Amino acid sequence: MTLNEKISPSIRLSRVLAALVWLVALPAAAAPTWLIATADETAQAGAPIVLDVVKPAAQADWPGSVRLKLMRDGKTLEIPLAPVEPVSAEDTRRAYRGALPAHLSGLIRVDLAGVESNRLALLVSTPDAIEQMQSPVEGAMTPATKLGGSGGILFPVNEPALSVNEPMYFVIGSHSTARFQLSFKYRLFDPDSLPVEWLAPLAGMHFGYTQTSLWDLGADSAPFHDTSYRPSLFWQGATVGKGLMPDLLRAGYEHESNGKDGADSRSIDTLFVQPVWRTEFPDGRALIFAPKVYAYLDKSDDNPDIQRYRGYANWNIRYGREDGWILATQLRTGTSGQGSAQIDLSWPLRRPLFARTGGFLHLQLFKGYGESLLDYNLDRGTQVRVGFSIVR
């Protein structure tokens, strides 16, 4: 008697069914956990690309940014993609945007770097001579911003003409003093305007305004101790971001004064350069280093030695994630060895409205010289305040 004759038909049928179930389940088990899609299978070198990303069910939070892996002729290149707009953690689909390299063309295979995802084939064409004249060349700085992520979206993709600039908050604490700050920036030219068609870098020109006030609530009539007004004109744009090159650069002119006359008058005019480097970690947090280096063009007669207490740079460091806590630090060291340190710790109280905008519990600590322009050469002790911020 053969082995097949010993096995009953029912047992043989059950084994066949089990094999079929295993074969059906095998592709599902091997399926990628992340899915990507594009609206078109064609793209243009040096132009923006938008990717729809679907995260796996087990993924709780959206990454602040993703990296797209490009493969052609055995060579691999990665580019960063930033989120187009805020979404909630419950959303399963999110759009990310980046820029394709200007030198890469032909049939390109793309997938997400660092995670398992499906692979797409893109036919990337090279722009003609006229389009190349209207577009920035590879390696040059472009007005398109690209920083984004859970560690802090300092300069998001697709910013509106009027957008946030520095943090905006109201905090109160030590010695019954309050401090609040308002800040915004305005892009002077639309990307599709005629001046930008003539000269592409004009798309990065901005007007900025920041106002910081100290309010002495504990004194009679609760006067404002001092207010700094900072209008600025600057250019902002993304760079190559390779090696030691920054991810973004901002440079321009800034005036700062307290609007007073007589012995209390204070003012400076500076030219500044602010490169921005960003590093994202696997847990979604990001570290941003954005030193603001400046040279004094003019100083009022009442603060001729301000560099002794403020120096020539603001050392700005920011760490955390956009949907959690963020720690921001600004350090100054004057030529006399005197300086200051400001630490801001914030935690979201609601879902974000826009990039960096929402409602946050805000804790601020200031130690050292020059919390206000009026007190540039005075140390009024450690100031600890708590309050609320809408931009951080």
C-alpha cells in the first residue's frame, strides 16, 4: 500500500487548503508597510515633486519629514521631503513635497529611505533652455524653503505671503513683570510674478517685523518698562544642504530701537547672516542649529559699547518635535565676557493650526545682561516666567 493510499481524502483536502491559505497569505506578509504614490508618473529635473504617503496602522505619529531614495544606473541619491500641511495622528494619508535634483533625468526608481515601502518608476525629463533660464541651477540657492519636521518647522514648504517669523508668546513671572513678543514676515514677490520671472532670487525677499515688550505689572499704573522694535529686510532660501553646507540661509538688514529719546534712547543697525542646519533623529525629534551672525552698521550715542554685552552673534539651538515638547536656547557672549542665556520650553495644548502655530504652554528663563535694549549693560537677575504661546 502506498503512502497516498494510507492518507484519507479528507486529510489530503485539508492539506491542500492549508497550502492555498499559506500561498495567499505570503504576498500580504511581504507587502510593504508604507505606501507612496504620485499624481503623475512623469516629473521634471529640478522641479518640485509631491508624494502622497500612507503610513502603516501600527505607526502612531507622522514623521516630520521623510527621505526619498532615487535610484538610476546602480547609483542611489536621497532627497528630503517636507509635509505640505499639518494633519492629525489619526489621518492615514499625508502629502510631502521636495525638489528633484536638476542633474538627474531618465527612468528613476523611487521609494522611501529607511523604511519598507513600495517602489515607483518616474520618467524624469530635463527642462528646455528657456525653462533652465527661469529656474535656479543645481548647486545654487533657491527661494523655495524646505525645512520641516516634527523637530520644528522653521520655514515650511508652500508658506503663504504673510507668515510667522519668530516665536509669539505672553509670559509672566519674576518680580511681577510680563514679557510678550509679536513677529511676522511678508514675502514681497509671488513666485509667479513678473519680477521673479526676470530675476528668480527675488522670490526669497521678505520684510520682517518683531516687537518685544517688558511690562512692569507690579509698579504703579503698570507701565511698559521697555519695548524693542525690529523691522528687517532679508533674503531667505534653501541651499544644497550637502556636507557642511546649511539647509537654509537667511541674510539681510535689521534695525532695532526702543522708540525713546533722550537718555533712554537705544538703537542699532546691523547686517546679518543666519545659516540653518537641521538633523533629524529616528524617534522623530530634530536638532536645529541656526546662529545669527551680525555686524554693526550704526549704534546710538547711548549704547556705543553694546558689543561688550551682546557680542556679534546669537547662538540659537532648537531641539524636540512639533507634536511634543520643544526646547529652544539663545546664547550671547559679549567681547567683555559678559552675556546672556534665554531658554524657552513649550508643550502643545491643542492640535496645530498651521506650521509652528497652535496653543502651547510656555516656560521661559532669562539670565544675564540685556533682556531689553534699554538694559543692554544691566543684569537684573534671573527671570523665570510662564505663560502661553501661539507660535514657537
